[in-house]
Amino acid sequence: MKILVLHPGALGDIILSLPALAALRQRFREAHITFAANLDFATAVAQGYADEMRSLSCLPLHRLYLRDTLPEQDLRFWQSYERIISWTGAGHEVFEDHLRALSPQSLIGRWKPAPGDARHVSQIFVDTLRSWLGTSDDPGKTRIFLDEAYRRAGTQWLQERGCTPGISPVAIHPGAGSPNKRWPLPRYQSLARQIVQRKGNAILLVEGPAERGTGRETAADLPPETVQIAASLPLGLLGGVLSCCQSFVGNDSGVAHLAAGLGIPSLVLFGPTSPRQWSPLGSHVLVLRDTTDCGACEHGAQPEHTCLKNLSVGDVYSSLGSLQRIGPTA
């Protein structure tokens, strides 16, 4: 049997779907599962969950939204799969009609929580498969099976930059996709200073393409020998570097899901989004959130969220100190 899974989400969304992919593999052990998503993300984090990865953007997906008759090559492609799971196109009548005509056993589901839906996103992914699985148990923890080549490359990357073997750095990710999901940068600067001065750990600052300069700003008053900036690393290499770290602290972001899925003790700072629905599901994750007096969180009464400002440097430092790596990363 050939099964095709269509996933349009970003890094964190893909990681939250891994329990659903694991349940799919458990149910259809002999099936050939193709996972179509953003290849930069999928090839780094979904190894072991699918037999084949394809780029979602390269599939003839757009024509499913049109009322036109599908060309023969499209028909051959879609009908080459006995079952299709689509986490895109839900609610679009033409798309759903096309896909169900092509694959009568297809499942088409929304995975972003609707208003009033308190389920964790990973549970929503699993619930999509209920008719195939017969049950939709608690998804459990998320586990990323990082390719060993990425782990070796991460170790080499740190060693080439003077990191002492055997002394694991603390990873800090001060960025996030949305500015109102970011803990104030001066507090990250203060946190990094305390970690270096009190714990003696080196700092690894993670910086994504949309967060240029945050690493340099956070490191501004740290001794150069105590800090490395991982700026816009390929995702597999970033996973390898993070797998060498003692712990991780950062905002609600895809990088936080990556760290947690690798088994790194992770402290994640939440603001506008609900951890009940979006928290990482790694084996050792601690979430901090305080929405006290945040009008935007409580009543939607103001455009700016103030919730993250409720978290002090002392709160974060003491919580980070309570995290310990429990066994090797996986």
C-alpha cells in the first residue's frame, strides 16, 4: 500500500505532527509512506516516520483547487496512492471533491485549533486519523531521530569554534516568528551574563534568517570566548549543534520544538499563544507563562501583548537551573 501525507506547515507544525505519523506507521506497518512537506524541515526532523520525502510545492496541488478537469498526468499521480491524508485544503469544496474522487479513502483535516477547541495541536493531528486508527489516544512525547551525520557535523562545528569537548553550552534562542512572542532582548542579555558568570557555561546563541542581529546584540557584553552564534545554519546542522547542548531556553518557536524533540532539557517562554495547545512535547520540557494584567491575552482589549514582560530574569534563571539532561538525547 502507498500512502501520501500532505503537510503545509512550518517547522514546529511538522514536529507536532510526528506522533500522528508514528501512529500511522504503527497501523500500516507494511505501507510505503510518502511525506510531502517543506523539504528543508521534513528531511531534518521526520526521518524514521516516512519512507520517502517530497517537496509539497512540487506536487500538482494547485489544480485541485480549480473546477477544471485535471490533466491525465495529475490523475496518474494522485491515483498512484491508495490512501491520502491532506492537512491542507480542508473546507475548500472544489479541493475536497477533487481529492475524494481521486482517492475515496482520503482524509482531509484542519489541524489549527478552531475557536473554543482546547485540544493540543498534536492531538488534532492524531484525531484526523481516527477513522483509520480506530482510536486516538494521547499522542505522547515527540521524538526526533536525528541523522548521526548531523550529530557529528554539530560536534565538529562547535570544536572548530573553540568549544571545549565535554563542556556543553547552554543554547539560547532569543528570536521567534512574531515579535510579540519574544521575551525582551535585554533580559536575554542579562540571562546570558548570569549563566556565564554563575554557572561557567559557554553560550550558544541561535539566530534564524528572520532574526538577524539578535545573536550579536545578546552577546554584546559577553567575553568572546564564552559565546558562539549559530546564525542561519541549515536545519540538520542546527539540530546536530543543539544535540551537543546541556539545555535550551527560548521563545515559543520552531527551534524550541526542535530542541525539545531532540531530548534536550528545554525551557520555553510563552506569551500570546497557549501552551495548552502549542507547547513542545519533548521528554523534558518546562513552560513559563504569566498572563497577569495582559489585556490582549485576557480580553483582547489592547493590540500589544505585555505577558512576556511578566517573566523576570530571576524567574527564567532559576527555572533553567532546575532542568537537567536525563540520559542521552534521542
